[in-house]
Amino acid sequence: MNNSEGLKKFTTVNFLNFALGFLGLQFAWQMRIILSAPVTENLGASPFIYGLIWLAGPFTGMVVQPLIGALSDKTKSRFGRRRPYLLGGAIIASLALWLFPNSGNIANLFGNVPAWAGLLVAAILIWIIDACINIAQGPYRALIPDVVPKEQHSLANSYISLAIGLGSVIAAATAPVLKYAFHYQMSIPAQFIMAALAFSFAMIWTCMTIQERSTLDIDIEEDKKEEVGFWQSMKEFFALSPEVSKICIMQFFTWIGMMCMMIFFTNFAIHTVYGVPDLTKLALDVQDKFSMQVTQATNYSSICFAVFNLVCFIIAIPIGVLAGKFGNKKVHIISLLSMVIAYLIMGIFKTSSIAVAAGMALSGIGWASVCALPFAMLSRYIKPGTEGSVMGLFNIFIAGPQVFVCTLVAWIINKAVFQSDLYDGYLNYHYEYAFFIGALCLLVAAFLTRTIKE
């Protein structure tokens, strides 16, 4: 059955198939989140340097997604508008994922290089990974208004949340499950290869099974439109509705809070929950003494992320249903407040592995909402033919906040040095500060959500 837009209503099977590519994308993103910290710390990255490396995400997000979004709106090819970007981004990112954990070895191929050369290679590869994930992610989000009827946009975004949750659960849980159930410790390089294969194959499946509308089927006069610059595009973006500005500001504070957790949680697990001191300035033989604890803490971090995303997976569809019944705004406010409580639990009970895991589980409710409802709120204001551009510009308010976290929050943690309670003479950092800053920003986001009119 087609609606007035000429789009066939999606069934549950259609939605599950549509979301599969995002499941693979989330494999790549999850490995990037969980395992980039131990890889870069072994290469000598302090908290502040690690934060600067993480700048790859926001900068590529702010530049790549708007650019690729606009290009995908205008692309006319036998493969469709979005497919070239989905497939190209996945293949290049997969290659970089395979190379990243071998950054030190790659640097050594050039002979007698400085100690920081491996870290430079890792930083370059992270930039490539983030750029290519953004190349695929923006056009993927734009597929929703392309192929899904408007009245099903909230539900479509909820299925994306479901895919994000399920993909993250599988990606994060694989190594711990193999360790605890089969006594096999999956290496970090093997986990990155797993992510690369999942990303490539899932995106290939999406490109083969999702039928895009041709640009000729969309009621726009693309060839007659004048090209506009970035600032003109931003002006047109905010001119869509006064509510768009409110949604963007809300999204800005939301993602400061989100990234405080995502960037620093693995380091928090290693150095705060498990008490491992800072390893960056220690000799290799001393670092080796803590290798078992680091592995245990990394597995614990993976379990926490798996629980976090499992809750997202379970709650994703109910979030969409509740939003349809009570409105996006009310459901999103409650979800954000649940995450504020979760962050405070983790920050206060920082050395309790059970309390921290419970806090991550509670955070999953907010994550399910963040992955779906802001996009559902925004999609009501998108004009046909501008889907990629609008989603790309909207991503600035997801990527921009990360600059704040990667610089100021990382700098605060870098300055918050203390003598390790467990190991005399060793230093450590107050990674829990990230959760207190994040909780404050999420509280502001919840308040701003109240001002949005539906």
C-alpha cells in the first residue's frame, strides 16, 4: 500500500532488513570506542593526547557529513544516490580498521623511527576510520526520508536504534564471552578484523536489497537550483522552523554528555574501576606487570558496553511506540534524566564494578532515545530532496560537542593527577570527572527539550 508520497509502507521485515547495514556500521564504531584507548596508551598517549586523537571524530563529522550529505542529494548514478557512499565508506573504513591495531609495526617498517611515530600512524588511521564511518552514516540516515513514509519515520529511527544496540552488543560481548565461556582471549587485532568484516558485509547487503528512489522520482528541480555555500545552507537549514534551532541546541548538550562517557569509559574502567596506574611513562617491563589487569579491565569495559547496548536494543522499539503515543518530547526528557542518574551513580561509586555496570545499563535507556527521537523530531521539517544535506548539517551538532570533550574535558582529566591508592609511587587520573561533567550537560539537554514544541 502506497501513501501520498508514493512510498510503500514498511513491514517489520522491511524495517529489520533496512537496519542491517547500520548494525554492521556499529561494529566498526564500537571497536573504535572500546579498544582505541588501550592501543593508543600502549603507544604513549596521555589522556590529553588521547583526547586530541579523538578529535578525528568531530572534525570529520562536521566536515564530511555535511559535504557527503549534500553530494549524495545531487548524485545521479546507476547505483543510486546513497549507495556509492555507503559502500565506499565501508570498504575504506574496513581496511583502516584492520591496520589500526598494527600501527606500531607499520611505523617500524620505515626503519629507525621516533617513539611517537606509531602514535602518529594510529592517529592517521583513526581519522580515516572516522571519516569513512561518517561517509556511510550520513547518507544512511538520509535513506529514511528517501524510502520510508513520513508517518513511519519515528519507527524507522527506532529500528536504527535497535540495530545500533544489537550490533554494539555483539561487537562488545564477543571477546568477553569467548574468554569466560571458552577460555579463549580474542586479541585486539582479531576484534578489529571482526569489525571490518561485519561492516563490509552488512553494508554490501544493504546496497543489494534497499531500492532507492531515483532523483527523477522526487519532486524537486535539482538542475535549476543555484548552488549555495555552507553558510547559506546553514541559513536555509535554520529557516526550516524555529524549532530546528531548539533541537540543535538540545542535541549539542546531549552529545557533550554522551561523549564524556564514550571517549573515557574504557580508560575509566582500566584506571579507576580496576586501579591500574598511568602506564604511558613506565618502562615496558613495568607495563607488562599490569598487562593481565589491563586485559581484564578491557573485557569488563566490553561487558559494560554490551549491557549498555543490550538495554538500548531491548528498549529501542518500545521507545518508538511510546513516542508515538505520548510524543517525542516527553519520552526523550525522561530518557535523558535516566542517563543523568546513571552518570552520577558511576561517578560516585567509581570503584564498584557492580555499580558501574548498573549505571551503564541504566544509560542504555537514554542511548536508545538519543539514537532515535532527535532525528524523528527533525525529520518533520525536512523538504524532499534535501535529506542528505539536512542530516549532514544536523550532524554538526553531534560532532561539534565532541571538540569540547576531546579538548577541555580531556585537559581537565590530564590535570587531575593523583598518587595511586593501590600502588605507591605511581600516578593516576580522575577519569570520573567526565561523568560529572556529562551529567550536568545531559540535565541541560533535558531542560532544553522542554522548550521544543511538537
